Amino acid sequence: MGASEVLTDPSSLYDVGNGEYSDTYTMLTVRNALASVQNGESDRYEELVQSMQIIKGADHAVWADLVTILNALSGSVACIDIIHHRKLLSSVFGMSLWDLKPHVMDALVGLLISLAATSGKMGASEVLTDPSSLYDVGNGEYSDTYTMLTVRNALASVQNGESDRYEELVQSMQIIKGADHAVWADLVTILNALSGSVACIDIIHHRKLLSSVFGMSLWDLKPHVMDALVGLLISLAATSGKYLDSCLNMLIGHFVPPRWVIDRLSQRRVIDQKTDVLSWVHGAILKISLLVPLAPSRLLPMLAQQMPKINKKDNVVVMYVENLFKLESSPIGQVGGSMIFMMVMERLRDLDLEIDWDEILQDDSSRGMFDMELEDTMNEGEENTSGGNVVFESLDKLMVISFDHLESCNLDGRLDQVFEKLFGAFENFILNTYKSKVSQFLMFYACSLDPENCGVKFASKLMDIFLSSNKPRPTRQVSLSPLWMSAVAYLASYLARGKFLPVSFVASVLKRLVDECADYCGACNDDIRPEAHQIFYSGCQAIMYVLCFRMRSILKVPLFRSQLIPLESILMHKLNPLMVCLPSVVAEFLKQAKAGGMFVVSDAFIFDDLLESELSRAFGGPERLDTFFPFDSCLLKSSNSYISPNFIYWSMVRPTYEEDDDDEEDAEIIVNGDEESDEEDEEGDLDYSMNKMSITPKHSFKNKMERDRLLKMPSMIRPSTSPESL
């Protein structure tokens, strides 16, 4: 890492906890000063040189600052240039140990050794072979500088063919279970000495030593040893690009604890240890990323590569994602937040698709919570039907920690910024995945936290995707039709189910949809095959679906009612959306439209509780987007507790036909040119009730003879008994 690559804004390293700058900050400040003189800016460099001057009678604080600067220079010798930094070197070599306090002597000697060992004029093999003069006779112990020289001699010896001291060094790195305090203390001393000698480490000659270092686990170490090891990793990563990937990989490997930790996570001591270890890991990753600007770009692919797969034995993927979100909340998230959300969304999607929802819904033995909206199950206290299934549990836990992270982002005032990254992940991994049942609720929850910003943005982005289908028009690119249809299906389901969305906003979006469908009718050609007009039918169905949930509140406002006037001509168009869209949606819509006086509906178009039509299947395509209602009830118990307070269940809806009998006395107009009015009893059986749309709606068709040759959809969900109503 050259001096010119040092970050120019290290302010994020300020240690807010104690109000002082960290050692890493000081090192960055020194490196910035060294870099600045090469760029023609000498002010910071001159200040650095000035700080090296010793003032007679200086107080303790001045000596402490000098020690900090000398230590920072020791860690920055690779940035010192003999030409550009001549004045600094002159100050260093002009200092006298006779004038210094003991702790300042130690720092200066360390700098001299680092300069001697790093400079090309004096390689590691030329380091003193007899450092006995550094023996501190006064206290009878070897100084830290002596240990550093011993370590450097061992590193140099292996390059000269003498491996005994090197082998002893490697052996001293081995951790013996049950080792006493003295052994741990020696290991700390060696690790610290190695941190000051990284310029002497060679990736070829010292492979065994590096293997020992990268093979160590913070989970096995005492706290003070963790500190020393993390310091060594930071020094290795920052000093030579050769070790950056190895250091980052080792740190990421700690995101998932070893088995013995996982098995004891119920114990307070182990929980505290987990907190400590991960705190060291994230602190190290952040410091490396700040010292080496390219580190985040190297880190992100590693994070994706090490993401655990679906594990049948434990929930390690949950622990891993917790750490991803911690990274996203750090300065690293500013660079890699989008990719982190994509990793999480992709794993959520994979878990979602791993569950065979259709089989669950059709299997009578599995019904339990699935034969009604989940709201009822929560009220009755029934258990989740996962039955200990790891995929269910993992998906539910992942959704919960994702919800918690979004809530944290909202409290920090950055949800609006995070939402853009979240939507990008949704668009890449969820929007076109038609069998997901749960993952998409991340978007719903984010919108519920901030309806005015995120809530509006989500609807606008979905609308923009849908409206992009009108270029060119009316001929559509068939390959993109599923994307456009999926977008409007999400939009409709969102508008129908979002309790936090005001009716004025819902009405404004409906107006845009109505206007788009009206424009389509005006530009339509003579081809009336449903598959040729998938975009149009999906738009019409979206309008009717939303009105099934919102018609009463919209019709109460004259302006909103007037905005729906073009809908009648759309429904009477030759493309005949009433005959093509999903019959269960059409039937409920027409029943409410008639009762609400939106326009008087012929009884011929209020269908019985029948199966889907072939026309509906034709416009739905192979993905069956005619039956796609992505924000049906959330089917996971813990996750649903976050969603349900802001979710409209069908039982909360008051259809227009639940008014007094007097409101039913509306004059009829014939819709779709059918002049024959069916005089059948209107009470005869429109029992389909839109509860059946809670997972996917049961379908109907106007002709009972169609029943035998149409497919039956999965088992349906009954409404909840919530006292609320819209």
C-alpha cells in the first residue's frame, strides 16, 4: 500500500466511545501527511516534522504524543521516501536516546529497526544477529524490542538456510489446550512482535508461519490474545496486498461460530463470548477497509462466496446474515450495501422456493393454519406448521432479523437511502419469482415503516415498470410481458393490502391505471386473442382487484368516483376484459359495483362459484400471472407478527353490498351489450367470497359446463374474525 493510496478522510476512525482518536487514526494522519508532500501540499508534512522536535522541559502529554507519532511512523515505513521525506528522516536520525524518557526510547528504537528492516538498503537478513545489548538489565526482563529483534532474526534465518529458530517461532504459535497464563502472555508478545515485523515476512519462505496465523481462531483465544492477533491481521492486510484476501477470508470465517459455540448459545458466558469475538472481527474488517481503500471491493465477493447454503442441521445462515447486516450498518455499507441486500434477498428467495407451498395448501393433513387467514391462527395461539422444519424456521428467522434491520435503519434516519438498495435486490431476485410467498414482505414492511417516502416510492416504481410496457404499443415484446404483468400484480396486491396507504393515494394510482387501460383500448388492433393483450388484461384485473378491497371508501368521495368513469367503457370494449380476467375477481367486483351504484351491472355477469376459464389461463400465460396476488397473508408466524398490524385482511373489508336493503334499489344498465337480464336470485350463490384470494383465489366461469375440464386451484383460506372493518 503506497502513501498515495491512503484515505484522505480518516475521520470515521474517531473513537466516539472515549472521545480520543484511535491509534489507527493517528497512523492514517501520519500517512496522509507523508502522501501530501508528494502531491505538492506540504503543510501537514511540515506539522508532522515540527511535532518531532523535542522541547526541553516538555510535559507528559508532549512525550505521549511523540510516542504515538513514532509508533505510527513505525507502521508506515513503507510510505517513507528517502527523497521526499529527507527532513523527517533528518529529524529521526538527529534524535538522541540520551535525551528521551524510557518509553520514548523504546518507540524510537522500534522505528529505527523498522526503517532498517524495510529499506531496500538493509533487508531482513541484515538485521542484528546479536541483540543482547537490548537486554534491559534494570528490570531483568527482555524488552519488547528484544522480542521483535528475536522474531526478525528467526524470519531472516530461514532465508539463509538456518531454520531452527524459525521452527521454534512457528512452534510457539501453537495453542495448547489448558495452557497457563505465561503461555498466553508469550503468545501475545510474539504476535505483537510479528505485527511490527510484517515487512520481514515473505509469502514463500514463511508459508508455515502464515499458515499458523491464518489457522488460528478467535473463538479459542483469551481477549488480550484476540487483540494481538487482530492487530497482526490488520498489519498484514495493510502492509502488503499479498495477504489482504487471506486476512479478510479468515475474518469472514468467524461469522459462523464453531459447533461447540452453536450448541452452547443458550449459556450467558457463550453469548458474551460471541459478542466479544464478533466485535473484534467487525472492528478489524472496518480498520482494514479504511487503511486499504480496495478492501471493500475484495470483501464483497468473499461474503457472497462464503454465504452458507440451506443447512438441514442448524440455522447458521441466520447467524451469517446477522453479520451481513452489521456490515451494512457500518461505513462498508456505503460501498457494499446494495450487494449485501442482494445476498440476503437471494438467500430468502432460495429458502422460500425450497418450501413446496402448493403441496402444503393442497394437503388436507397439513391444513391447520392454512385453512384460514393467519390472523386467526395467531389469535388462537396455534403452532406454526413447520413442525421443526429447518427451512421454515430459517426463513422465518431470516425475515425477522431483516425486519429488525429495516426498523433499525428507520430509527437511524437512513431507511429512505436503504430502500433504493432493497428495491434493487427485490427487482433482481423477487419480482419475477412467482412462487415466492414470503420474501416479498420485506418490501411491504419497509413501506409500512415510512409510507410517505418508501410507501409512495414502491408504488411509483412498480407503476413505472408497468407503464414501460407501452413502448411500443399496442404490439408488445412478449419476452418482457411477465415482468410488466408481475409489476402490476404486485402493485394491485400492495394497494389492496396496505392498511397504511391513504385512500387518496390509492385513488390516484387507480386513476393512472384506468387512464392507461383507456389509452390501450384506443390504440388496440383487431387481434383479440387474450395472449396478445396480456398487459391490458393484467391492468384491468389489477383495477378490479384493488376495488374489491377499496370500493366503499373510494366511492364515498365524488372526485375519486369521477376518476373511475372511463372504467365502464373499458369493460365494454371489444377485448372484453370481464370475460377474460379471473372470474372470481370479476364476480366480486361486479357485485360491489352494482351495490355501490358505480354502474348498474347485469346479473348475467355475476357468476357462480366456478372454476377458472381458459381465457383467463390464456392471458395468465405459463406462469399463471392471472392468479398471482403476491401480498396474500404472510404464512410464517413470527414474520406475520410484523406484518399483520399494517395488513388488510378480507374480514376487515366492508363490501358495498353489506349496506341496508334500500341501497340495493338501483336502476340497471346493461354492461357489455347483453340486453337479457338474468332474473336468478342474487342471493343464489355468490358464496365464493374473496377470502379465497388470501393465497390464490378460487376461480369461476360463467358457463357451468366448463367445470369438468378446468383445473382446480389449491385449498383456500377462510376469513379471519377481526372486528375491524374498512
